[in-house]
Amino acid sequence: RGLQDVVAAVAEERVDAARREVLFERLHRQRAESSAHAAQKALASARLRLRYLQRETQRAAAREAAELQREKDGWVGGEAHAAVVNDLVSCREALRSARAESARRQRALH
């Protein structure tokens, strides 16, 4: 009976070892699947970010090309634009004053 007990104990130990191996393999596969899923999510996020940055780059290039075209066409921007606007305001005020003075002189003549 002693030999049968030893054989049964060895067999039981082998079955337990096989179960542990199956459990280890299952956990290893689950970790790998989880890592793969996380990598897929990160890749999808990176692709979205890349598309966004490509669109932003295209928009910036279009803005730069439009700015260059405006400069080529003689368009004034930035500080120069502000100076032109200030000059325009001054000229309008001078014109108003000149018209008022002209009207006053016209009334004085009549």
C-alpha cells in the first residue's frame, strides 16, 4: 500500500503542477492581452494627435502663405496697420475741422 500512496502523491503533485502552470499561462496571457489593449489605445491616441497636429500644421502653413501673399500684394498688418489706422483717424478729424471751418467762413460771407 505504501508504493501506491507514493505513486498517488506524485500523480497528485503533477496534476497540481499542471494546474499551476495552466493558471500561470492564463495570467500571463491576460497580462499580455491587457498590455496589447493598452498599446492599441495609446497607438489610437497617438494617431489622433498626429492627425490633429497635421491639420494644425496645414492651417499654419495656409495662414503663413496668406500672410506672405498679403505682404506681396502690399497689405499692411500689425504695427504698420495700427499706424495707418491712426493716420486715417487724424485725417478724418482734420477733414471734419476743415469742413467746419469752411462752413463757418461760408456763413460769414453771406
